[in-house]
Amino acid sequence: APPTAVAAAPTPPAPPTIEQRAQVYLRIGLDEASRQLGGPAHVIEGLNPMFMGLARGTAVGGADATRPVVRVVYQDAQGRLILLDQQRLRAGRAAPPAGPLAWLIGDTAMWLRGEASADILRTYQPRVR
């Protein structure tokens, strides 16, 4: 009898990288963030950012889709990503609609998103500096 071929089990896909989970296409430093925003990046007081990067404006509801968004990426104690998005408003462009997790600081539009629930995200909003 011919030997039976053993089918190799398909290799499971690699888990997404932290950049993929955060939808960041390029890591950046403080200098590039300041250049994009026209001033220093805002942060969540009391949390240590994992990294900062650029995300596509199309990925953030209310953002200018033609320009990148500066995204500061945090991880909470449960391992969920907390994303603080910010984009400088262009002169003459209407501010994006405000919402429970969308607001303005000066001429910078802010969004708080992530893998945690909206109730948890709201607890971080007063700590944004």
C-alpha cells in the first residue's frame, strides 16, 4: 500500500503587531508630532505612552481625511489599547463635531478611542493635557 501523506496543519496567522492593532503606519517622535500639530502633542496625565505614531485621517471619524492624525498609544492594566488622536485644524476648516470623546484643545481636534468601553475611555478624558 502506498504511504499516506500527512497533511501539514496550516500555520496560524501571526498575531497582529502593536502597530497593526493601533492602526499606526509610522512611529514618530516628539519633534515630528510637534511639527504635525504646530505645538507639543497632548498626553494623558498619569499614563506612560507605549509609542506615538501617525494614523490615516480616514481612520478617525471627523478628522481631515487628507492629512494624518497624531496618535499616542497607551495600554491599560488589562492590556487594552487606549488611543489619543489629535489633529491640528486647518485655517478656515470647520471644527469636527464634538462628542463625548471628541473635543478641541485650542486649534487641535482631539479624539479618545480604543479597545476599552466608552465609559472607561471617558475616565481618561479629564486627564488629557
